[in-house]
Amino acid sequence: MTAASLNAFTRRLRKPIGHLAALLGCVLCMPVALADIEPFVVRDIRIEGLQRIEEGTVYNYLPVNPGDRVDQQRIEEALLAVYETGIFRDVELRRDGDVLIVAVLERPSIAEFTITGNEDIETEELTDSLKRVGLKRGGTFDRSVLEDVTGYLTDQYYSRGKYGVGIETEVEELDGNTVSIAIDIDEGQRARIRQINIVGNQSFSDEAILDDFELKTPNWLSFFRKDDRYARETLAGDREKLRQFYMDRGFADFEIASTQVAISPDKKDIYITVNVSEGERYTISDVKLAGDLIVPETELNSLVLVKPGQTFSLELLTQTTELMGFRLGEEGYAFAQIEPIPDIDRESKEVGVTFYIEPGNRVYVRRINFSGTVDTNDEVYRREMRQFEGAYLNNRAVERSEQRIRRLPFVEEVEVETTPVAGSPDLVDVDVNVTEGVDGQFGGGVGFSESQGIILNGNFVHANFLGSGERVQADINSGRFATLYSLSHTDPYRTPNEISRTVEFSYRDIAQFTSGASDFSTETLNARLQYGYPITEVQTLSFGLKWTEADLLTSNFSSFQSVQWVSSNGDSFAEALGPSLAVFGTSFSSYELLANWTYDSRNRVLFADRGSRHQITVSTTGPGSEVEYYAVGYDLRKYWPIVGDWTLALNAELAFADDFNDTTDIPPFQNFFAGGPDTVRGFRENHLGPVDSLGNPYGGNLKVASQLELLIPTPEKLGNSTRFSLFYDIGNVFSTGDTTFFDRRGDPIDYEFDYDELKHSAGIAAEWVAPIGLFKFSFAIPLNDYEGDSRTFPDEVERFQFSVGGAF
């Protein structure tokens, strides 16, 4: 472009004076050419210089068509329009008779694009970010954009405290007007915080203030927490914490005057200085309510956390605002505005607070939408909703609905959002997004042993059978001397008013006496029917009936305890099968009346970290039972959030059973056992407590067990499927009934409850939800295991233990 034409061009551009600087800058920097052209009518347009770009692309951007009359101004505008596409690095417009020639030189395209040397920022994250600034494979290469990229990457690393970052770019020209771009990043070391100074603080020490800061000077935990690494965003958060610190302690005029961040010459050390102006400390003079209160004033006053005479606290004002907003939300005023208006009297150093309430319109729910469901019927989730379509929006009902859905055993996560309906300010949709997790487990196998022969086993548990929300479990184990079949079905909504029903059948035949593997054999047939009745949102009562038909068989080679029970209870018999073998047996029927009370406020069934679950169980045999006994139990699971995402969890179990009338003790197969993953880890499963005359675990009628766990924070992407914990376990089983036990020397021994006999262990555990069930791993150190002596049997120790199942 000639100097004259450039001057003429810029003179015309002065008309829209607001665009002068931008357009003039474009013209001065763009390599375009334009000859002086007298006005003419364009009969044809010819494009020259294209390699990859289609002619149609140029025509789309060119504001001139054949038949148009053009002058110098229109030509200049056309040239600018084509150049500003960014596709071309040179554009020339010239005239050949009545033909307008557009000659272009295309910018090269990016054929290859690589980033190396980055560790702190993922390559995918960098690639996505650079796409937004125009640098991507297949895109058009503009060297000025590459310079912008260098600055952008530098800023990204600066914000992460890496001030020594070095970025080198290399552009290699390839065939076909393409280039290869390589970006090599030398991240350098992250700058460490050497000092944080608070200037102007008089009421609080630096230590008290900095205790709330996320940024720290190097300490012994910095290697794990990485809290001595400077980041701009973290400092901004700490500034807000500093403001909150003072405002919560009465300093209503507190200000942060300035913040300086200094870097050492070697760019390895950071020095932070925060200058503050504390102001005066204020107290509350009075509290008032104003506006449209909607709910009774006395009820709102009960939610006010700030009282006259108290030290001014911004946190209490915020909490009061949230409580009032939630209360109004229960009445359908979901978008109510509550504003605490302070009236500061600087002379008396007092603050009067008026909570001004603007409820807005009452909001109703138009529709409840579910998304994310894969195999589950819509009704399964809809019946858990406490918020209904057509009703006004109730914050508490929405919150409770979310909790109920989250507690379904096949739900991994749930998010509930309210979306305003366009054009209807008093309507919202409730959108429920469900992430479904593992809803069942299945396992099976075939084995062989010399004593048992071929062994078939299988297990199927599904908490959401056929998408109905119903639970089905089936077990089978079949060998020469052991057979087990069981089937159970639970319908949580047997009736529309949430009455649940459980039906269970099982058959067990353990012919261990025949195989010589243990001390007695059992054959039992069970049937159970139980109904659950909801009392409140978190409480349930259930009642049921269980029928048992049992046959027990022992011999003179069996333990004294099993022979004693078989000979004294039920329809017993004795028979000699040879000169050295005598058989003792019994059979009986029993009917058990069952009752449970459950309180469950956990935020989810699997991997809960909030709330608690209490369960009291009572069972007793009824009239017509040939063996009479009862059992009571209490089970507790409770979670306490402590610091951050750390949670303390307690699992505790207390169970007791006893006989009555003519029965001498509870049936051996009803005994409680302890030891293993679910009671006291580190001790062999079911091997604690009373031991029979053959040295085998016999179980007891009193069980005491507790597991205290410190739940370790887990990365968010693993939080719903994996859990790690440090634990301390304590427990054992005891015998308070009429069964007689002996030590190794044959002398009677007492297994009554004794605190000193409680077994202790500590260790680390992990749980993982897999498609086939819940895997539990633990490594425990028994703290008081007993090695045994000439009189007593030793404890059997298993430091590493593993189990699968039980998640549903």
C-alpha cells in the first residue's frame, strides 16, 4: 500500500473516532498491498494464491460482489475484511480491467504441536487452554499468537509460585505450507514462603492470625501438605480469612491496606507482607427485624444468633441470615433476600443490626426431573421424594429428598438443583441428577477336596433387582458334607405408605460329624417373615416371625459342650453304632418373635461420614417351641466430623442371649462369635472367646465389640468407592449360661465377662467397592494376644485379613 493511499485510508477511518486507534493499528501492522483504484463496476472477481483455503471462504468474507460499483473506500474496507480473518499473512487488491484481483498469501497451518517439560500442569489442561488462544493442531499459525502463548504460560506458572520458569518455542517449517511447533517448558523450582509478616496488628499476635492461613512458612508437615508453596489464589483466600478473623471478633471497620509479595533474586524465596488497619472493637447494641416477615416474629427471633451486649461477629450475622433464609424457604419463599443492615455508632463503639426481610414471590414446583438413571425405574427415586410437583418449594423437603436418595444402596452420588422456569418467576423445576454405583455382586466357583469331593458355591446379591429397588439375595454351597441354600427378598415399599416386607428361606446341612472334621453336625430349616413400619423420616419399627426346624448330631468323639447340650434339650436320643462309637442327637422346632427399632440419620448407607445409626433388636421363642431362649442386641454406627475432611467413626455392638424354662442354654448355632474383619481385626475370624474341650471355638451368649476408626480423607474421584482408615478395635465373646467349660488340664474354667479379657488391636484398613462386592483389607497388630500356657489355649493371630461381600 502506498503512502498516499494509506493516508487517504486513515483519513476516512477518522469518521468513527472511537475506532481510530484499533483500526489504525491493524493497518500499520498488516502486510497488505493496494494500488490506487478509480471507481469502477466489478464484472468479475479472481482469487490468486490459494493453497489450502477454498475460494468460497474468501468470497464469504469479501464484502464485494460482481456487479457492485466500488471506489477507493470500498476497496480498502474489503481488504481489511479479508485480512482480519487471520487466515492470511499478506493480502493485495488490484484491478485488471473490470476484474478485481484478490491476491493472498496463506498463513501456514499447524501440522504438529508438542509440549514437553511440564509436570505441575497436565498436558491435557495446557492443550485445552492453548486452544482457547488459537494454538492447536490443524489451526492457522500466527507468530504473534505464539508470543501471547509464552506470556500466558508464564502467568500460569507464576500463579503456582514457579517464578523461575523458562519457556522456549521452536517453529519448524514443513512441506505444504505447514509448520511444527514445539514448546519446551523448564518449570524450575517452586518458590517457598520464607516469611509472612502482618503489619499493623495490635490486638492479636502474628501466630494467632497466621494459624488460620492456608499458606505457611516451612514446617515439618510441609512435605505432605505443601503449604509452604506460594500461589496467588491461595493468598487471596488467606486475605479473606484474615478479614473474617477480625470481623468475627468485633472489628467492624477492619481493612487490609495493602499486600506486598517480594521475591528473592534467585526466585526461590517469597516474602509476604500484609498491612492491616484494625479499627475499633464494637459490641451489639440492639437487633431488629424489618420488612415482610412472613413467619411469626417470635420464631424468627429464635433464629437470631447475635444478642445485645455481644461482640460484633460477621460470622454470626451470616449464619443468622442463612437460618432465616432456610426457614422462609420452608414456606416456599426460595429466593427470599435477608440483608443485615448495620448501624455503626463510632462514638459509643456499638453496632445496631436490622435484618431486613424481602421474601419475594412464593415459588412452586412445576416438574421434578430425574437424570443419570440407567437401570432403575423412575418410580424408585420418585417415591423417595419429600418435595412434590405442584406444591410450593420447601427447602427442607428438597434436602431430605436428596438425603433419602443418597442413602439408597445402589446410588453413588446425587445432586439436586432448582431451575427457574423461563417466563414464570414463581415456578421452578427440581432437577435430580443421580450417579448409580454398583448395585449387586455375584460370585461362584467349583472346587475339589479329598474329604468333600466336588464343591459348588455361588452367591448373588442385588440391591436393585430389575431396577425395582427391591433386594434379592441367593446363596448356594454344595459338597459331600456341607450343603447350604438360602433365598431372601426385601420389598422396601410393599405398600404405598412405605411398609417393607422381607421373606427369607434357608436350609443348612453341615455333616461335619460324618466327615470327622468337627464336633457336631447340624441340619436346620428356617423361614422368616418380617414387616417394617416407618415411624418418622429416620425411625423404623419392624416385627416378624421366624420358624426353625433343627436336627443336631454328636458322638462320643465330639466336644463335651456339644454333647451336653444335645443330651439335655429338645427330643434327644442316644444310639451305639459300634463298640467304640456312640451317637447322641436331638431335634426341635422353634418359633421366634422378632422386633427391631432402627434410627438411621446417616448421609449414605455405604461409606457414610455424617450421622448415626442405632438399632435395638429383640427376639424370643414363642409358645409351642421345644427349645426356649431369647436375645437382645444393640448396634451403633456413628460419625463425627473433626478437622477438614477427617472423620471419626465408631462401630459398636452389644448382644446377649439366654435360655429360659427347661432349656439349659441357647442352641450352639445361635452362639455369638468374635475375631476378624467385623469385630476385632488381627485375631483369626470367629476364634475369640470360649473354647470347647477339643480346643475349637464354641462361641458365647454375650458379645462386646467396638471398632473406632479415623477415616483418612480420600481424593474426590475415589471417595465414593474407596476408604482408608486407622483403627483401634476391642472386643470378645463370653459365656454366662449353664454350659461347662474346661481348661487343657480338664479343670473347669470360667468364661464370664471380664474387662481384662477384652482383646485389643490397632492398624490400618482399606475398603473398596468393586463390581463383585465390597473388598475389605486390614493389617492389624494385636495389642494383648495371649500365647497360652499349660492351662489355657493361645489366641490365634492373623495380622493381614481380607474379606469380600457385605456391601449391600
